[in-house]
Amino acid sequence: VVNADNHGETGIESWYDEVLSGEKGRIVTAKDSNQNILETSYETYFDAVEGNGIVLTIDSKIQSYPENALSKALIDTGAKGTFGIVMDVDTGAILAMSDKPDFDLNNPRVLNSNAAKAELKKFTEGTLKYQTKYAELLHKQWNSFCVTSNYEPGSTFKIFTAAAAIEENIIDYDSYTYNCESLVKVADKEYHCANNKAHGVQSATQGLMHSCNTFFITLGQKMGVDTYYKYFEAFGFTERTGIDLNNEAMSVVHSQDKMSIVDLASTSFGQSVRITPLQLICGVSAIANGGNLMKPYLVAGITDSEGNILSKTEPTVRRRVISEETSKTVCSMMEAVVKEGTGKNAYLEGYRVAGKTGTAQKLDSGANTYIASFIAFAPADDPEVAILV
């Protein structure tokens, strides 16, 4: 979106404004104090310089899938909103990113959301309050939930608890078992598995397949705050990803020195922590690609006015988080989730898909309000793309 002066106001146009804008042409002359051109004056002409172009990482065909699916899901489910990201796990390149409801790219200053229109009607048109609220709603409409908002990830976060426990040898993956009786008590707080279901004796893989809350709470308690927080930071949940877009949100998390064992219990299965969708898919991509946390990006390169390539974006490894061995183990666990566990609706014959479901209750929005999500990558044995919806 650009403003009346054709400068970027939000999104890619804003971040890369200097690259895209170029320079206006101008004439330089000498004038007296009354702005009269002097007889002995000279004129120097400076031609306009056309701005450069950018090549996005977005793949138009891949982008069409979430655009259509998320629009349909918005209608079918009656959800307040939907979002999706597709990322190249090896490079951090964003192949698709979509939010619904969104706005008409040809009429970006028209509010499309019925909720936004209803909110604006509370103010008298033409007043300062009206204009202020209109601008606020407009910018909210332009922002991508994936980048500028955070949410409780729910059970998708159990992937990281498993990875940390295996990397730290807190459990012996090949032999560890846990008996879920549906209830575990931490300090004075009781935690239950969904629907108070007792899963019985489970292996580590079965714990993830069944999305067993008490299993992951127990893992978190075995690690302790300091060890757990080391991986919490390593996976990028205490910092922005650095994507080339303005207004990237931060996570809302407990600081290490103030995290109690009860806070640790909740965080271990994805509650009482808020992260951005972008942070989540970056973390999962690190598990998929062998252990490297990548910096996400939307621009693959910059071209001149004739289409010649001036520069290319090189993938940036932010740091190594886990070993390749741990990566392979967790990938195998996530593939089992899709084959036989809570993610079996994502099973596709002939394809190897690894994934994890998540359902988080929105405690700030009243009873029976949830965010349902699914994170996946494929092929499970040699991952190329990660998808979060």
C-alpha cells in the first residue's frame, strides 16, 4: 500500500520504500532574494531516476492454495479469522502468507470487515474521533496476523518440549515410557489431559501422537526452568524473527528469573505463552531442516529498471538449536502424529507428512473460544516446506 505521494505506507512497499522510489527529476537555477531568476543564471537539469524492482519469494501458485482454503474455512467454520504461512525450511524464504478477512488490493482504503465497519459506525462521520478510529482500523486491516499478532500456540508447542528433552538426554527416547492417569499436580495446581482422558502407558512418540498434556508437563518439570528456558530462547521465542516487514510483534512470555514451576508446567504444553505464527513456523523449520534456526524473508532479490539482478538475498542461519540426530527423532515422532495420532486428517497416501495439532483456549475472550491450528512439513524424511494454518 502506498500513500498519496506514492511512498510505501505499509507492507513490502514500506520496508523497501527507498529501493522502489527512485529519484524525482529536478532543475537547479540561481535566483535573487525575491525569487527572480538572475540574468546570468545557469540551469542544471537532473533527470529522474527510476526506482529498482524487487522479486518476492512468494510463489503465486502456492499462494493461491491458502488464499482459497482460508477464505473457505472462514465461511465454513464461522471463525473470527484465519491465517496461513508456507516456508522453505532450508532457507527461511516465505513461499506463501495469507490472512482472512483481508482487503481489496485495488481499494486498500475501504474497510472490508463487517466488524470493523460496525465499530466505525459508533463515531460521527467527519469528526476527529471518526478519522482517528478509521485510520486505526485501516492499519489493522493492512497488518498481517502472521507477523503483527501473537497467540497461544497450544499443543503445537509440545514439539519444542520434546526436542529439548531429547537433546538434553532428559529421557532415553528408545526406552522411556510414561503412565498417563489424566491428572498431574504441580505445586497447588492440577492439570488434566483433554476430556480428562487417561492415556495409560505411552512411549515418547505415543505421548506426542496423543497430545498428552501430563506427559509434556512431566518432561518440563524434569528439565527445570533453566534448561527449558535455554531452548525457549534458542528456538527464537524471546526475540523477533527479523523478517523484512514493519510492525513485527514480540512474544509475551515469562522471564527466566520469574518463571515458576507452575508457569513451566503451562508453557510445556503451549499455554500461558503467546508467540507469533512466524516465530512458530521458524522454530518448526529448525526441527525439520536438521537443527538450524533460519531468518525468514520475503524478497529474493533486487533488480534494476531493465530487470537485471542487482542483488540476491542469501539465507541466514541465526544459530544451531538442536543436533541433526534430535531433528530426525522429532521428525519421526511428528510423522507418527499424522499416520496414527491427532493429525491423521492430514495423512495423504503416497506422501510422508509430519505434523502437530494445536487447540488453545482464548482465556481473554470468554468461555468456549479457541484457536485451532496445525503445523506440518513434508516430506517427513527430507523436509522441504513447512505449513502453518
